[in-house]
Amino acid sequence: MKPGIHPEYRPVVFRDNSVGLVFLTRSTLTSTATIEWEDGNTCPVIDVEISSASHPYTGKTRLLDTAGRVERFQRRYGTNPH
């Protein structure tokens, strides 16, 4: 690798705001916000909206009110014409 052209690769904390998951990994992302990790080191923290813990296909899914949606559809468009 050529020296001086690559961003710094360092420990960074990612925090999933929707489920409260916090995990430490290494990244080149930067942030002005910091957090003190369990080992006492201060690391930059990156807030994310979706992670593997909150993604609908891989994580905890939120229960949708499907019954309410069906009832609203039937009120709006009537019952099945068949």
C-alpha cells in the first residue's frame, strides 16, 4: 500500500437507534460524537437506522397491524365481489 493515501482504519462503535444495539468494529468512517466503550477506550460512534438486528428480514421485525389494514381496505373498497 502507498503510504499517506489511505484513510485511518480504527475501532468505531455503531449504534442502532431503533433497537438499541451497540457494537464495536473497525472502520474508516469518522464522527465527532464519541462514546466510552466497555474497555475504557473512547471511540467514535456512528448512529445507524438499520442494522442486522433491526432489518425486517434478518432481525427483530415489528408487528404490523395487518388486521387493521385489511379492515380499512374493505371499508374503502367494499368486500370481495366474487
